[in-house]
Amino acid sequence: MIGVSNTNIGILGGLMKRLAIEQLKPGMTVARSIYSSDGRVLLQASVVLDAVYIKRLQQLSIRSIYVKNTITDFDVEIPDIISEITRVNTIKDIKQGFENIENNRKLNIRSVKTLVDNILDEILLNSNTLLHLSDIRTFDDYTFAHSVNVCVVTIMIGITLGYNDFKLRELGLGALLHDIGKTKIDKAILHKPDDLTAEEFSEITKHTEYGFEILRQYDDISLLSAHIAFQHHERWDGQGYPRKLHGDQIHEYARIVAVADVYDALLADRPYRPAYSINQTLTVLKRMAGIYLDNKCVDALISNVAIYPIGSIVELNTGDIAIVIDINKKFPTKPKLKIIYNKNTRSLCPPHMIDLSKMTTVVIKRGLSQTAFDNILHK
């Protein structure tokens, strides 16, 4: 799990790029701290990597990290919808709660509700912030970081759909605990890097029923919150599990969490594949809308995602290349940019800012991966 600072803004010297462990080289600088699910710092931001650090990351099964990119000398502010301290503490507390269930102890529901309240308060405080960065997590910690991310994204969707505070808290509680049934699944199956057998997949599907049975035991958890655990793998077309519900038969809370669940899962490194990019993730979600997922919920999520996240590299229709330095929630395809590469000189140039929302002829042609940008620089 990654954070930036104890505020909701990370100010990074220059830019940062997400690189696979295989691409890391000694001398690169870590851009975002990496945490374990119990809140320990595994690798601090600003640390300069050496061979020992890189080997340690591999041992921890971390597949990618953010490192500083020195192509510019200006700072870029990367907003996060909740603070690092809230994210780290929530992951730690959810891990403890899941471990309590594994050991046949009770969940502290009051504590979990406080976690949801804290997340909701910060999201409302940062209502103009869009989702920008995906986090980094070890494979063993996936479920805990995933639970927090799903809760954050779910609440943002709920706000977009006009939910009141009561419904947002009920929705957020179910989202945070949607995977609690996995505490009853063999970890060897949960963390298996290869394809699951039919029997193993059948066992995985039972986490929805296990989760519902766990949550319905608590009088202070509503049945609607518990049904999120039960129904979040149902599909809009009726081909999901465990009951093959379809369309409006699936409670809207569960339909929202299903979208957030897929969104966060695609953005994470998994044992069997690297993380998808934001654009790849949105493309997949659009393809799933109306088949796997509720169209309305997918649209609500997309309205909260920065199509061109702050710090990303884009090519304009003019041929110039720029860095996104600020977004416009009303006009997500027209962010503020700093031009860093001139089409005429075919070289890096002194950065200068433009605001696409105030321009009619200049538009973004495409987003550039780090590899694509590096290829342009070295032509």
C-alpha cells in the first residue's frame, strides 16, 4: 500500500513513473512510500535504490513501484482522495478485523463504522478531487488494501448517485467488509499464482455466502450492508454467483461495489498479470457495462476518474508533448498542461503552461506511456 504524505496532497520533485521491478536500476529514487498492511514502512519515499533494495522488493512480491522521473525540474502536486494516515490506519485495522474472524473472535463494528466515517468525511472534504493514482501492495496484503480502495471508490459513486449520509455510511460499511468471507477460504487458493481448478474456483465463490453469514450475525450491521458481501459477484446479465440474480434483482449497493471491485482489481499488480493502466481499466469497464455491470454505476465511477491523471504524459494534436499539471472536473478531457517537448525542435523545451479548457483548436491526441515517451526522446 502506498501513501504520499500526511495530507491529501503529495508534492513530488519532478514527476513520477510506475515501473515494474524488472525495470528498476540502482540510482533511481523512490517517489512514494510503500507500507505493509500492518502500517510498517517497507520502503521510504526519497530512498535511492540499490541492488539490495531491488532484491528485497522482489522477495516481498512487489511487482512495481513509483520512482521519480527527472525529465522536468518543476514540482507536480498529486492529489489523493484520502490521506495517507487514514489509508494506512484503515488497512491495519481491517487486517486486524479479518484476523479476528479467522480466529473465531468478534468484529469491533463500532471501530469499523468509525473507519467508514473517517473515509466519508475526507472524501466530502475533497469533493472536487478525482481518482488519480493506483496503489502498490504486496500480494499477501491485497485483500486489505483492496477493501479500503473499494470502500473509497464505492462512496464516491454513491455521492455521484445522490445518496444521503445514512445511505453512504451503510454502503461504505458493506463495501469495506465485502470480502470478509475470504477469511474462510484456504490462503493457498486465495494466493495461487496459476489458474484455479474447477474445484478451487467453486471454493472461491463461496466467500460471498460466507461473508453474508458472518455479517448477518451482527445486529448493528444492516441486512442491506450484509447483502453487499452476498451479491457483489452477481452479474447484470444473470451469469454471476452465488444466485444468478440479474438486473434490478441485484441490490444497487452490490451493483455499485461490483464496479468498484473490478476497477480496483484491474489497477493492481496480480501474481498472474501486471496492473492495467487507467485508460485500459476504463476501456474494460465500458465493455463490461450492461453485461457484467450496471451501466449507471459504471458511468458514475468514470465521472470520478481522472482520464488524464496529474503527472501523466500526453501528446497533443499539434505534435507537442506535455505533462498534466491540473484537471478540470467539468471538462475532464481538457486539463491544464505544461508543454515540455517541442514538435519543431524535436527536443525538450522550457516548460510553459496552457489550459485546454480555454482553447478550441488544441486537444489531446493520446496519452503516452513512459516507454513511448522515452522512445520519442531517444529518436
